[in-house]
Amino acid sequence: MDRSELRGWIEDALARHERDCLERGEDVTGSTVAEIIDAVWGRLPLEVRRATTRTDVQASLTMLTVRRGLGVRTGASHRAALEGDDPHHRGL
């Protein structure tokens, strides 16, 4: 399974997990990494789980978290650093 397809499934499963927590009145910010991975893994279709590993799911969740965190920052220097245009961040 290709990474972008897997990330799409994971984003969907994560959104459903967050929605379900909110509907139950739970605080989603208090979840541990293991709880989130278990919740996302359990919400993936069986075919997707057979085509990947929990380690791949955890890696994709990590990348999604990093991208979300970077997306929150709106400064031009952060965008430039991500795009490789900032001379202070070249080579990183």
C-alpha cells in the first residue's frame, strides 16, 4: 500500500476517533500515544490492516502530527523553511 493512500485512511480513522471521543464527552488531548495508535488501528478496514503494519501506522501518525504542528505556524519563515527557500534552514 502506498504511503499517501495509507495516510488518507489514517487521517479518516483519526478523525473518527476524535469525533467519537467528543461525542462521549472525553478529552482527546489526554490520550496516550498507545491509545491513539490502538484506536486508529481498530478503525482501519481489515484490508488496510492486512496490507500494512502497526509500525507503519505509528510512523504515518507521527508525520501527520508533525505536519499539523508545522501547519499551525503561519509565519513566512516557517513556510520558506519547509519549501527550502530560507537560507537559514538550507541543508537541514
